[in-house]
Amino acid sequence: MEIALRMEIGARRGEAADYGTLGTVFEALSGYDKAKEYIEKALAIRIEIGDKQGEAEDYANLRIVFRSLGKYAKATEYIERALAINKEIGMKKAVVIET
């Protein structure tokens, strides 16, 4: 289902998933500005709907984007948020720290 249709019918969780997917695709293609834009859209929706697991995943994905941009302090901030949320919801193995 495309994002426009999800928006039209109010499928917020699916909309967030689509934006997150677009973000990870752009990250893989080194399109970091677009990746950041889409992941931040996904994150905003997930915060709005209370999807904590998705929120943690988006913070972890933003960490990858900012690490790739050489913004290590911001990357650290995002992975710490992801880890805190995962701890809060009991996800012990949800975030993998890359070196």
C-alpha cells in the first residue's frame, strides 16, 4: 500500500513503516539528507501513536545516518535513546551496536 493511500485511510503505523523503509533505502544509497528526512517523519508518527518499538528502531536508524555523516555526538545521543526505550519496553536484544 502506498504512503498516500495509508495517509488517506489513516493507517498511521503503516505510514510510519513506509517512511522508515524509505529512510533506510536512502541511507543504503548514501542519500543521508533524504534518509534523515524520512526517518524523522517515521519517528514523529511513531511518537504520536505510541509505537515505542518503532520509535527505538527509528532512533537506531538515525544513529546510523548521523554516524555516516561524521556527527558522532548526535549518533551517540540517538543510540542512547534507542537503548533506553528498548530497556523500558523489555527488548534486551533489539539494538545491535556496530563498530
